[in-house]
Amino acid sequence: MASMKSRGVEKIVHSLERSEGVGAKVRRSIGNHELRNFDPFLMLDEFNVAKPAGFPDHPHRGFETVTYMIEGSFEHEDFLGNRGLIGPGDLQWMTAGKGILHSEMPHGDIRSHGLQLWINLSQKDKLCEPGYQELKSSEIPLADDGKGVKARVIAGSALGVESPVYTRTPAHYIHYTMEHNALVEHKIPQGWNAFIYTLEGEIFVGNEAKEVTPHNTVALDNSGDGVLICTKESKANFVLICGKPHNEPIVQHGPFVMTSKKEIQDAITDYQLGENGFEGSRSWYSQIGLSITKADKR
């Protein structure tokens, strides 16, 4: 029996495949024309990429990218000298802040399948120093209610378990897996925006038990204390993501997200000139992206 007043379903958007990067395909949920700038979230992509496709050298400013691997591995390299591998179940929480230039490419012979979430930074944090929080799969807390519901607590808390990840923008990011005929109640702080992205199986959302199939984004309304989710005949897995909105202007130009057109123009100029956070970017190229960029041949 549900003990909370559940938020209802405001909108369901099916995520269709689209081209992104070089030769890559993604399913975009948040960030398409139907769910643009779901404050504080800018984008959620489900990627399923194999060589030779990928996401070679590109910049960011003004937000954070959260990469969560489901299967396969991704290699990462940036212009600050950081390079590493994100394997199955691993997490990389990257704060671009005032500027990052990096490359993200599939690693190994199997397809790289995962999710990348973009979280906006408040105006006061947009020009902070860039940085990383990385957790191996074994370091991500796992909660189990003993009744058919498990949760990987990527950020925030679920089922009494908390993540060690620091979130500049207060947020929950939970990967739930549920057996058939299971039920979970997830509390959502008042005023936060929340959505669900379904990966496998069918779930039923809210007190009205709205059916949702895979690769759909469920934007929740703000009417309750949290959300009630249950399964029936099939098992399911999905992510539930919620966060505190900044309620600030959002001005985006590709990989730059600021609060005014002037700040966007400053970001473009800084990147082109290699200044104010992009020092060294004009001469840098990644090693992992050379198969696509051929930058060493220029």
C-alpha cells in the first residue's frame, strides 16, 4: 500500500535515435525540442557506440557532464593531462566549469553503452575550476529493500543509502532495477524537477499507474511528496533523476551554457583565443581521437 502522495506524469516523450559526435547514434531525452532545458538538467543521452565512431576533441563551459557506463568501456582524455578508462558500471562526474577540452571514445571491441547527463551550474559556479569525481562500479553504493527492488545510488540517496558524490547542484541520480510485481517509493524534495528514463521492461508510474515502456522519458509533475513506481509481469530497470532548479536564464550555444548572450560570446572568444580557462587549447589534440581527427597530420 502506497504511503506517500505520488507525483503524477506530466509528459512522456519517446527517445528516438539521432546522430551525434562522429558516426555515433544516441537516444536523446532531455534536450530535445519536447523537453528542452528541464532545469537544472540540460540533456540526457543514451549512447550505444562502437569503433570507429565516437566523440573526439570538443570543449565545454558552464555545466557538468555525468557519464554512467552500463556495458562496455569509454576512454577519456582532456587538455589538462587527464586520461582514463570508464568501465561497466563506472561513473565519471566531470565539472567543466570555466573550461574543458576533451575527447570521449569507445574502448575495446564491444559496443559502449551508457548514459550521459548534462547538469547546469548556477551562475556563481559557471567559471569554477574544472574537476572530476570518478567512482568504479564497486564504489557506487548499492541499496536493496529485500522485496525485489535494488538501487545503485549514483548521487543523492535512495532506500536509506547515500552516495559520496558531491553535487554543486543538489540532485538525486538513482539506477533502479526491479523484479516483477515490485514497488518502490522515492521521496523527492519539494520544488525539485524530476524525470524517469526507462531502459528495460515496463513500469507503472504514480497513483494512476501510468504504463511506460523502454526508451521513454517521463517528466513528473510537482504535485506530490515523491513518486510511486511499480512493476507487474516484467522486470524493469530505469534511472530516476531529480534536482533543484536554478531558476536562472539558460543561454546555450552548442557546448557552452551560460546565462546571457554576452557570456556565450565571451566563451566562444576565450576558446578561439585559448584564454580564461582554455589556455593551451589551440595547440592541444587528444591521442585517443586521432583515428578521427588526424590532428597530428595537420
